[in-house]
Amino acid sequence: MKKVVFQLMAVAVLFTAGCNDKNKNVTVTGVSLNETEIELLVGATFDLVATVAPANADNKSVEWLSDNDDIATVNNNGKVTAVSAGETKIVVVTSENGFTNECKVTVKPSEVTISIIPDNIMNNVPDNLPENPAMTFVKNMAVGLNIGNSLDAIGTFTWHSGETGWGNPLITSGYIQALKNYGYKSIRLPVTWAEFMGPEPDFIIGQDRMNRVEEVVNWIIAEDLYCIINLHHDGGEADRSWILPAADDPDGVAEQFSKVWKQIAEKFSTVAPDKLIFESMNEVGFDKLWNRYGGPPNNKAEAFRILNLLNQTFVNTVRQTAGNENRFLLIAGYWTDIILTCDQMFQMPQDNINDRLILSVHYYTPATFCIADNPNNSWGYRYDWGTVSDYNNLTSDLDRLKNRFLQNGIPVILGEYGVTLRNKDEESRVKWMAAVTQLCLNYGICPMLWDTGGEINRRAPYTMRDSLKDVWEAIRIKKN
């Protein structure tokens, strides 16, 4: 009898233990993917499958994440969609215990030909912008180009650069004609005067220099093109540059500024007031006092005050010279930077004639793409461009100009823009240049590409780079 009772008790214990095992939660110990590396064309999709371990785990739910939605997205079911060229990672995370796994995704450009300029850029045309003579003037300038690293070249106290010192040949009339034949309507002719300037108190510019600049200007005007001349690396950091010391001596530099511009204005006083534009200076700001990364508020106000002073001095000086009473004048923004120039501390000068002042800004954004050509660059580097956020950022930057200046009847010239040729995806260069060019035209802004001879060769037959040809084929210019 005792034996039977013992057996019954053993069965009860086993039964109870079996019931407890069935009620015990089976926890997650890991997760795997059906693929750890995939390659897709833009627009293609792929289904990633996550397998949670162990197979009898009670909670098999997971979350899907993309490291960069601009390159590839993933939905709640693991479906990956390729958005734009590049590399990213898709990560799966278990809801229980947070185990992860990842798949490397490489997206390549679609083999299907698509428009270089997206519709939201091509068709983005602001409504109801004011009309006045200056706004119309800039629209008529259409698309322009800089003849960079020629008349703007500058040497040192011991080495005289001259026009050819930075590697380019002398500018020729044939080259100007080639630019016109390519479709350009406007030429920015950067000029540095510092090497050819005499000592104080008069700062007399050498006649040979004046005559050479006049010769090139006349070639441009003869082709019925618009032309801009300025003070270029006079505002730089070379040995002979002289504008930046205004941070310490604003009145002294303003006096020199006036004397230099008086000579230039008088020299060109009879040259095509409806075609030749004077630009106050190039890229000037006073980081010695303040920069966007910090500095006392009072120093910021002083830095902007000095730039405003120089621009006002420029306008006053030119207007006092016979023949320039109605000439269109181009006013350099603070560092010609869009964000800094849209700061309320920057002010356009007063003028004694309405609708003859134009704002000058430059655009090399994002700098990690447009300027940085070393993949190991300390402040960042990008090989390509063209994501949804890239186009949105471009539109946002031009909207700043629209809201601060264009809507108030102040026209804008984008005096420089471009992308370095080294270590960049050529298709992305085309996308960036085409988008900037088109959006500027849509906004009534004249875009002027910065070229030092890499986009269009300075020697006959003046060959245009294929990527720039692609830009010209992509843009749409509204006929006047």
C-alpha cells in the first residue's frame, strides 16, 4: 500500500512540474537577418526578414530603423526602399532585451533616366515679387560666369603675380566670344588692384592696370554682355590686401576705399551704364572683432557697422563722379554669406536715386560638398549631393533672400557659386549646379558660376566640361 501511495505522489510531482514548464516565459536570446548586405538601384525595394531566437520565444516583435532615411527607408515589416545613391545601415531591434542585427545597404543611381532637376525645384516660382527697374535689370542678366584667378590674382610683398601668376593665360576676346556662344549673358570680372596701387595718401592705381581692365571690359561690352568689376582680393588676407584692417581703423580704410573707387569710377564713367556694374568688394567680414561662432554682441554690431560704412562710402563716392549718377551698383553682403547678410544688422546703403542698388551674396553650401575636397577633412566631407533634405535646404536658403530682400524690391545677384572638381561625384556636381542655377532664375536672381578655368578652358577652342554642358541642357530659362 505504501508503494502505491509513493508512486501516486511521484506522478503528482511530475505533473505539477510539467504544468510549471508550460507556463514559464521563453525569453529572446538574439535576432538574425536573411541578408547582411544588399545592393539596390534608386527606387527599388527589398524585404528583410528577421528571425528571433529561440524559435519558441514568446515575444518575437521587432523594430526597424534606418541610419539615413535620405538614402534608404524601412517600414514596420522590414521592406527597404532605396531613395538616393549612397550607403546606410538598416537595423533590426528586438522589443524584448534589445538584441540587434544590421544589414548594409548600398544604393546606386537608377539605370532609368530621370530629370536632373526635380519638379519641386523646376516649378518653384515665387508669386507676386515686386517689379522695379533694378529687379528687371537683374532678371535680364540671366546666367553669368566669373573669370576667376586672372585679373584677381595677387602676389606678396616680394612677388608680383599679375594676370597670369595663378596659372591662367591672358584673357582674350576670343574667350569672351566663346562665353557668349555658350549662352552666358553676364560676366563677373574679379579685379584686385592692390598690386598696382601707389602709396598713401593718394593710392594712385597704375595706368597700365587701368587700361588692361578697360580692354577686357570693352570686349565684354562689345559682345552685348553685362559686366561686373569689383575690389576682389583687396579684401583678402594676402600681404598687399588692405580692407580687413578696417577692423582697427575703419575711418582710415574708408578714406582709402573712397580714393580707390573714385579713380575706378572716373575711369569707367563713360562705359555702358546700362551694362557695366560696379561691385563694392568681394567677401569681407571682420572676424577679428566677431564671427558667427562667438564674440561679444557689441563687437558684432561694430563688425556690421564697418561693412555698412564701407558700402555707404562706395555708393557716395560713385554717385559723386560724373557719368555714374544712374549706374547700377552691387552691394556686398556680410562675408557675402546668405545667413549673415540676412541678419538685421546688415543694411543696404542709402542712395540718392531709387532702384539702382543690388545685393551680392555667394553660395557654397553645403561646404562639406562644395569646398572640402579631402575625405579626411577635419570639419567634414561629402562625396555626393542630391537628397530630399539637400533640395529642401537649398530652397530654404533662397527663401531667406526672398523674405528679406526680394519681397522688398531689392534684387540679388549670386556672385559666386560652384563645386570643387576634386574627389566629387560628377553626377552630384551636375545636380547641385543645375538646381542652384534653376532656382535662382525662378527667383529672379542672376547666378554667376565661379570658374577658374576648370569648367571652361581659357585656351582655344575654349572647351566646356561635359558636366557643365549637362547643366545647361537641364535648366530652363524663361524668355523675356
